[in-house]
Amino acid sequence: MLTIETDSPEATWQLGHLIGTLAQPGDVVCLEGELGAGKTTLVQGLAAGLGVSEPVTSPSFALIHHHHGRYHLRHIDLYRLSPDQVPELGLEELLEEAGVTAIEWPENLPRGMLPECLYLRLRTLRAEHRRALTLEARGPRAEARLDQVREHYRPGRVKTQ
């Protein structure tokens, strides 16, 4: 597990960019946090790290946005769904396709459906724009990615747990 504190949206974006730069086909990044915690900002950085040049916005109403860069990026937002509605998305089939997947609100997945992923919890701290991002590996692929983030992340304060 790794906790990184950021002090601006740019620093949150920068962490996402690093994750996108390190990402490989089949990687899944899950982002949990209250509204305004920086989930979409992090995905925007992730997309930039994958070489996506088009604007990246929250797919709250569309549910899934597709972006093309070095690898295909699927940006999924489960905020408006209950766990019993998620299977209708065909998420398991999407995860079998090549590319990288970012899932906002993974806590809305049905029990037992969470894929192997780099799981990020974003918490808003008391000071404006300060966030605590806790990264946890769920599976061997995610563990390798977390090790790479640990090795390459420089700015901000990093706490290893």
C-alpha cells in the first residue's frame, strides 16, 4: 500500500499521468472517493500518460467513454448505478478487451465482481485542494504497477505503509 498526499489538482493529475505512462494493456485502475475528490482529474492525467489527446470528461451520464492513445482507454463511471444494474454494461466482456480501464465508483460493482486492479482511494483533506491518495494493489499485475509507481513518483510527500 502507498499513500501520496497532493496539494493541488495538478499534482493529482501528475500522479494519474505517471500511472498512464506505466500502464500496460489489461491494466485496470479503480478510483473510490466522494464527489469532488479528484477521480476525474486523475483519469485525465492517466489519459494524457496514455497519449490521449482529446478532452476527457466524467462519463457520469454516458457511463462509458472510449479514448484512443497509445492504448485504448475505457473510462467507466458507476456513480448512477446500483450493483444490480452493473451487469447490463457487459463490464466483464469489456475487461477482456485489450487496453486500459479506469473505473470510478467501483464500490457500486456487484459483490465479487471487482477485477484485479490498482485501487485508489481519494480523500479530501482539511486544507483546500489537499488530497490523500491511497494506492493498493489487488492482484499480481497491480502489484507490479504499484512497485513502478513507488519507484518513479517524486513530487509531494509519500508515505509507505
